[in-house]
Amino acid sequence: MIHMIHKLNLTLARIPDAPVALLLRVFPALVFWQSGRTKVEGVSIKDSTWFLFEHEYALPLIPPEMAAVMATVSEHLLPVLLVLGLCARLSALGLLGMTAVIQIFVYPDAWMTHGLWAAMLLAVVARGAGRWSLDHLIGLERGARA
């Protein structure tokens, strides 16, 4: 039995890192991108977004107007950077911070969902964007553990 598990582990270890790293970037990016799209109409922040940040998403230290703009811009910019693999570690770290804020201050009962996002984002922070990324192509990962 141990031999079979060892053989299976050796086989599974042949899965290339690049597509795994890509998936770890794409799926959390899609979640945040979709959330960002619900906050805008064209290039303007919706009235409903301002309302939500004032009433439902109210954060203790940041004025709702500032939080709405920061979240909306971040949910559009950081997912694009993450999918492209450009400044991926920093982008993932930003989205990880947003995940923590959402978990702690907005939806504390959604820890399973936020835990999945956090695990994927933390993998990118720790391991980098992988070979299929602009970071790799332009040498931003040179010397870093990737």
C-alpha cells in the first residue's frame, strides 16, 4: 500500500507548476473582478455602491466614500495585474488584505469562502506567479523563490 501511494505521489509530482500557478491567479482574480464590476456603471461608481459602503460595509477606520473608491479601483486593477502575472505577489497581497477586511469587518460568517480565496492568494504571495507570467518574462522573479 505504501509503495502504491509513493508511486502515485511521484506521478502527481509531474504536474507542471506553471498551469497550477496560473489557476491560483485566475480564479481569485475572477471573484474580485466580478465584484468590482457590480460596483460601477460605465466608469462611474453606482449609487447603490455608495449606499452599501455607508450602511452595510461600514468600516471602522476608513470613511465610506474613501473605502468605496479604494475597493472599486482595487477590484479592477489588482485582478488584471494578477491574471497577467505582473507584480503578482504584490497584487495577491493586496487582494489578501481585502479578503481579511471583508472577513473581519463585513461578512465574518463567510470564513470558508474567504479561506479558499486566502489560500490561493497566499500561494501566489509565497511562490510567485509562475513561468506563465509577465513577472517571469521580464525577470521580476529572478532570484526569488518561484
